[in-house]
Amino acid sequence: MTITTHTDILFAEHDGTALLADLYLPQGAAKAPVLIGVHGGGWQLGNRKFYNNMGAYLARNGVAVFAIEYRLMAPGVKTYPGPVYDVRAAVQFVRAKAPELGLDPERIGLIGDSAGAHLSALVALAGSEPAFASNYKSDPYADLSPKVKAVVGFYGVYDMLAQWQHDLLVRPRDNISEKFLGAAPHTDGKVFFEASPISYATVDKNGTRFLLVYGTDDDVVDPQTQSAAFLTALKQAGFFVRTVVIPGAGHYFLNEPVDDTSVNAIAAPRVLRFLKDVGF
């Protein structure tokens, strides 16, 4: 299937920052299902071009990708919860503009890797919670629902306290979770609970389907205390959840080519199968 790519779409402006997206669209589709792509990079690096490969692959297989940017950490500036609002606004924009973009407003999902998976899962589960729904009321589509049908998370951070503890071991001079939240758990434990998707894995939210993709040899985001623990929490709450566990794979492979040179040759077809199974 051939695709059309639309670049530099302005989906929101928050605190003077223009938030842009690229749309990878299956050509000829009147109402394509769509995944909003949220890049990784430890909440401090990365951009929407991370989805050049996966976005094109999914679009060639009938699933549009709306790859976004969000506000990143800057030295001395408290970023959280700004990026959560940015991703939330992207969902609302896509829901509002779906007819003119050639998208299906009933089949909207999120796909993210690492920090992007954290933001995707958090918006999917807690996007309507007071902590993430009280600001930016002047956004054009602020009254629309941020709910999504499915989330695909690649090697995500789902428990911020567990990530803080892991960072103490692997990056003691650069604790990214503490930098992102602006506090340590012994000074503000509440923010770690509030910012953790696992905190919202409850029965009342189990209408969203999840696919968790991760490698066994990830030394950046520990698979056992993150994806595996999140999987257990989702199952306990009755979610439809599937996994793709890739032996020997590490961190950061979502942005690589989808071919035999990459782990994505294993992951990408399984993403398509999951999306088909949940009605995409």
C-alpha cells in the first residue's frame, strides 16, 4: 500500500511552544485507524522523526501514525506535567480533526517507546484525572475525550518509583526520573504515584487494550520492575493485554528500520496482529 506523509502539522500551542506532528497516512483510506506516536529519549531528547520507519511501516499496512513532539526537559526548568498535557492535546486534536485528515475517530490509539510509552500509558489511563485535566482549558479541543482504544508500549516506564531506584544503580549522577518529576521520592512521594501509569491500572479503566513490547537485556529500563510488573497489574484489573518479549534485545530499537537488520523485524508484525485482534 502506498502512503502519503503530511509534515509539520500544528496540533497545539502550550506556553508559547508550537507542538508539531507528522502524519503517515495509508493512501486511499477514507477512515484509517490511527496511532499517535510518542517518541522516547528520557523526557529530554528525541523528536517526531523517530517514527520515520515505524510510521511508514504501519501506514503501508493500513494503520495511520500521527507522530508528535512534546516539551522536553531543560536545565533548571520543571517540565512535568507539561508533556502529559501535550500528549493529551494530541489525542483531542486527532479526535476533532479525524474526518478532514482521513482518520477514524473511533479507532484512535497511542504508540510510544521508553519515556514515550510512559506518557502514552499515563494519558490513556489517567488523561481525565484532575491532575492532568485542569490546565490548558483554552485549547480548541479541550472538552473532547482523551480516551483511546489501545496502547502499544515499547520498553516503557510504568512505575516511576521503580525507575528512580533503578536509576540510582545505573546512573547515580543522572537520575532522569527525579529530574523529570522535580523531586526525589523522599521529598515528594505523591508525585511519583501520580505520574506512574501502574497507579491507574484499575478495573474501572480496563476498556483500553495494551500491547507491551520489550527485550530481556534492557539495562536502561528494567523489564522486570517495569513491563513485567505493569503486565501483572493490568491482568489483575481485567485488562486485555498482550506481550512481545524479545530474547537478547536491549533498549531503543523502535526507530530502527523494519527489516532483517533490526529487532523491529520481530516486533512490527506482532504489533499489526495485536491491532487486528483489538479491532483496528
